[in-house]
Amino acid sequence: MPITASILRHNQANIMKPQDIVKEKSSMWIFGYGSLVWKPDFVFKRRKIGFISGFKRRFWHGDDFYRGDKEKPGRVVTLVEDREACTWGVAYEVTDSKLEESLQYLNMREVVLGGYITQMVEFIPKEKPHTPLLALVYIATSDNPIYLGPASDADIAAQIAICRGNTGHNIEYLVRLAEFMRMNCPEVVDEHLFSIEAALLNIFSDCGGIKPPDQMTLLLGAT
């Protein structure tokens, strides 16, 4: 699927090249808070569940490649600054010869095709002793041509319900992210994520009655 010239120009202006990120590093932590939590698709040495502070996760970014198309862009998550918030996810340690290879892959997946830029953040592992780690994260900002911005939970759910891209249905993206949070961070209530999931369930319940605890299996089956 072709990438528009405007998106490429925007992304190229905000790309930190993989070789610039690596420089003389022999290892790096990469923080994922969206599809990276269940589908990293790069080689890593170890992973840690934890959070970063000062950001909230929001389904405000458009996706016209992986989970949607040009006519019906999907909704995927990005990070929005909020001093009172924190976002849970997974940090992956990538080392040695796999580092530049992994960053090249993520540059194409997240920056060129996804419209994200890079930033360094402090990651706090869930496991003790909670020693902070510096991690690379990918964030889509409001000046991106495919950024969609805020909408009601019902409108976001309705958009997710009808969108599909090259890697699958937008529903899968939402459901797997909610599933990750319940399995790995059961003490954390992600109100934005779970409210959109509930709105999506309401859409499906009107069409035949999907109810917990089978919601994950049935929603994924519906894709």
C-alpha cells in the first residue's frame, strides 16, 4: 500500500535514525504500550512489565496500513502528556548485534508506516527492586497527518468495529491490549481502554449478545 508524500515528509522530519539511536550502545530498552505488548516481532534478551509516568494512553491515532486503510483508518493508541497519569506496558531489552537490526525494523513499523516519532522515557519495572530504566518509546503527536484526535468512547468503538488493515481487524488490536492489561496488570484500571472495550461489547451485544467472560474469544472470532 503506497505511503502518501505528506506523511513521508512529516515522518522524515521527525525520525531519529536507528544508527543515531544506537551510536556506541551495546544494549537498549524499548517500551511498548500498544501492539508491541503482545507482538514485538523482534529479537530481545528479556522483557519487563512496568509503567512510565507523565503520559496517558489514548486511541487517538489513525492507522491506514496495519489496522485500517485509506478510506477507513483504524484507531490505535498513542501517548498524551499528563502529569498525573501513567501508562503500563512492556519494556524489552535488545542487545549487541540485534540492536540495530531491531531498530531498523521498528523504524519501518512504527515511524515510516505508523507515523510515530521517538522519545526517551523513564520506565519503572513492576518487579522489585523497581529500579528505573531509560527506554525508547514511539509516540504519535497531533501534527501527524493521520492523527485523529479525541472522540467519545462510543464513536471510537464504532470506528474500531468496522476497520481492518494488512495485519488484521482493528478489534483484535483493542481486545489483545485489554487482555494484556487484565492478565499482567490486574490491579490497574485503564478507564479509557476498558470503556472503549465496553462500548464495543455493546455494539456486538446488539447484534447477538456477547457477554463476559467469553468476550475475548468471541470478539476475536468475530474478526
